[in-house]
Amino acid sequence: MTMRRDCYTQPYNIPRLFIENTRAVTSDEYLILNLAEKKAILTEDKKLGRLGKIFSKTLYGVLLDEIIDLVSQKVVKDFVVVIPPNYRRGLYVPRTSKITPIPMEGLRVVLEICEGVEVDKEETIGYIVTKKGEIRHIRSHISGIISYIYSDPASTLDKYIVFISPKKEVEVVEVQ
């Protein structure tokens, strides 16, 4: 399932995040997932929910507690990350899946990966520049698929958490 590695070329296209629909979430765009066919439809009409499971669009890269329990390292709500540049492929990560966080924080963080990329154990995922000006090489300590990248918008430092899911727990879906 190797996907493109040129994800941080200019301009960077931000993925779209859809989380399991709840009454509390209002959205102007929905994703209807038919897992049996591994297909999803983007729509503004929530009534199409009869065709599959409904997901609501939300801001990418800022929601964390809504979808992941960091302590147990489990997904708490199903979510789909729709991957750029053409937004025709998505990663479906089901509730209760194992997900491993790799935090990266420093004056500057440079990511070498993006969502949908398959990584091996010990593979470089990025670099950080520390407050002392040192450059640290960050490697993955597990193999899997980059399923979500969280960024802390309130932090004065660059702060990211790269989430890796086991390959067997991520479904690639075609988005229409």
C-alpha cells in the first residue's frame, strides 16, 4: 500500500478528516462509507446515510481526544482520512484499533512522511531542532501505516504527534 513520498512538496495539500457521525457534530460535508465495497461517497446530503456509515467532516490536525485515547493507544471513534492531492483515496481506521503515537516537538519539526505512507521499524519519519540547536533524527519504532498526524495549534513550539496503525487494521477505500 505504499503511497507517495513527495507529500511535503509545495504547496502542501492538507488531508480531510471525517469522524464517525454523532449528534454533537455539525458539518457541511459528509462521507458515506460502504465498507463491503471499499468505497466512499462525499456528499452534502446526510440523508444518503442509508447507503452506508456516515462520517462528518471536521478540521484536520487539531482534533485528538475525539478520536484517539492516548493512554490506551486505541481509536475511540471510527475515522477516515482522505488523502490529497486528488482526494480519491481514504484511510478508514475503525474504533478499537491499536494506534501508536510518536511525539515530535521542537523549535522546528520537519516531517519526512505523510498520511498513507507505509513505514518500517527504524525508518526515518522526521527531524527536530531542539532549543539547544541540536538536530535530532526521529525514527519509527514500529512498522505500519501513517494514519493521522496531529498538530498542536496552541503550542509555541512545533508540536506534532504522528500516529501509526498496524497495516492489517487500516482499510484503503476509494472516494467518489
